[in-house]
Amino acid sequence: MKLYDLSSYWEANPMAEPWRLNVEFSSSEEQAELMAERLGLDTDDFQDRMAMSGEHVSGEFLFHVGTHVDAPFHFGPLCEGERAKTIDELPLDDFYGDGVVLDMRHKEPRSGINVEDVKAALEEMNYTIKPKDIVLIMTGFDKHIYTEKYLKDQPGMTGEATEWLIDQGVKLMGIDAYTFDRPFGAMVESVKAGDKSALFPAHFLGRKKEYYHIEKLANLDKLPKRHGFKFCAFPTKVKGGTAGSVRAVAMIEE
């Protein structure tokens, strides 16, 4: 069996993240001084005058950075008329299963991925979605992660395409771009032009029908097959959280 890492980095890089994020690293020597003060010790009490290095993180939407899963509670307080589930309440069974990659690299920048696009990708593979499949949308925009294109030009899922997949029995989906919908700027332009339904249609669909999605996947093009493999992406167990960081991995028998 070969394992394929489908995750992007958790990092403080404004080219890769729409959120303000700061990560300050402290060396083993610096940590020895801090820990000595807190524990009432001397730095000489630490072997080689060094403790354990670490980092301090601050910023916005910390669990929505890097490859992560959005929980239903992120989409809104209610889902299907009931309290929406937080990330720690989601069953682990939903994060391991048969993976299916839909190739959307042909889509125009800032465009919406619709039902016809999804059906065409499946027809090209001669594959029929079955309940509990984990559907991964390949836009190719992970290749632009450190350029201006990454946060501006990706295609994104429409509400209709997302709902169609849910109706086929899909609970978990993902995309190799920073957001599951179209880029923030593209949605804002449409709203200002009079189309209020253009604002986060895939996210907001999660208020109507329960599902979860992964954002910021990577390396989907490295997989030697588009289906017939196992996929897992277990989220961090954040109590009451709207999202959880994941290490997304495909497992393929060779």
C-alpha cells in the first residue's frame, strides 16, 4: 500500500491564507529561560541549558487554516431544523471511506462548478456515486498557492452541485482550493450586481442538508487513479469547534 499526502501546510503566509495569522517560534534556549522562571528553576537545571522549543499562535479562524474540515456549525446555528453539529460531534466513520476525484481543472477562473460538470466528470470515468463516497474536487489551484491567483481566481462549487452530491449519499467532500465556494471577491461582485444568492451558496446549503467539506487539499493530481482508493481525513477534536485541522491521506494498493 502506498500513502499519498493530500494536505497543504498550516502556515502563516498571506499568499496562502485569507485570514490574519501569526506564528512566533521560540528556541530551546528561549524556552529554558521561560520555563525556569515559571517553575522556579535555573536555566542551568536544564540539560545543555535547553528546554523544548515551541510556538505561539494568534490570529483569525485558527482551525480554518491549512487543510481543514468545516463542521455544520460553521455553516449556521441550525441544520435541517436542529442544532448544527460542531466538529467534535461528527462521527469518525464519515472521515474514512472510498475516495473519488472529480477533475475540474478545465473550469474557467472564478466560475461555478455545476451539476452538469459533476455528472460529466463521473461519466468520463464511467463511475456512479454511491452512498458514503468521499468526493474530492480537483481544480488544480493548489499549484498556485503562493501566487495572487490562489485567493482570487479558483472555480468553486455551486449550491446545486453540492446538493446533488448530498442527494447521492455523499457526506464528506473536499476541494484543493482555499474555499469550497467561489473566491470571496467573485461572490462579492455578484452580490453587488444584485445576486444575493451568490454569497456562499455551498456553505449555506449546509443549513438545509447536513454535510461537511474539506478545504485546502493538495496533490490530487499525484494520485494514479480517480477512484478505487481509500481516503481519510480525521479532524482535530476541538470542543465546540466550527472546524478541525486534518492530515488528508489517500491509500492505494499497489
